[in-house]
Amino acid sequence: MVGLAFAIAASANFPALLLALTWRRFNTMGAVCGVLLGVLSAIFLIIVSPGVWPGADSDTGSPIGWTLANPGIVSIPLGFLGCILGTVLSTEKATEHSFPELFVRSETGLGAEKALSGH
């Protein structure tokens, strides 16, 4: 069960975090789409997994033929796909201008004191 919880968390957070730190064009719409697609796909794949559907004592297994014990191998790439599609299809452009400042802050910590003080 702990592994499944980590799969849900990784599907939601990893694609958005990685792309926010590395992709200049990545924006809010991409993050929201990636998180939603990652979480929903992980939860769906957990529900139809052989250990849950129709029950742990059943011999029939998953209704979709899903035999993997952990959905992360599918749901994390789907999270990346959601991030990319959400960013490409969005019209938000302001993030490209703020990326250099965010990149320097993430690598060095410079400017973080302004963010913490709220000014």
C-alpha cells in the first residue's frame, strides 16, 4: 500500500517539478494538466490492478489485463504527457520571462529571502 501511495505522489509531482526546473516554456496550465492526468491515471490503474479488482482473493485478476503491481511505470509518463500538452496548448506566455530568475534561485538560492519575507 505504501508503494501505491508513492506511485500516486510521484505521478502528480515528479513531472511538474522536473519540467518547472528545466523547461523555459512550462506554465501553470501545464502543471495543472500534468498533476491531474498523473493522479487520475494512477488511481484508475490502482483500482483495476489485480490486487484490488475484484479483490485480493480472486483468481481472475484485472479487467483490463493489468498485471503490474505498481502503476507508476505508466502513470508517471502520462503525467509528463499531460504537462507537455497543457503547456503547448495554453496561451500563457509570462513564464518564459520569469524563467531565468527562477533558474538562478533554484540553483543558488539567491533571491529566496525576498520570497520568504513576502515583499
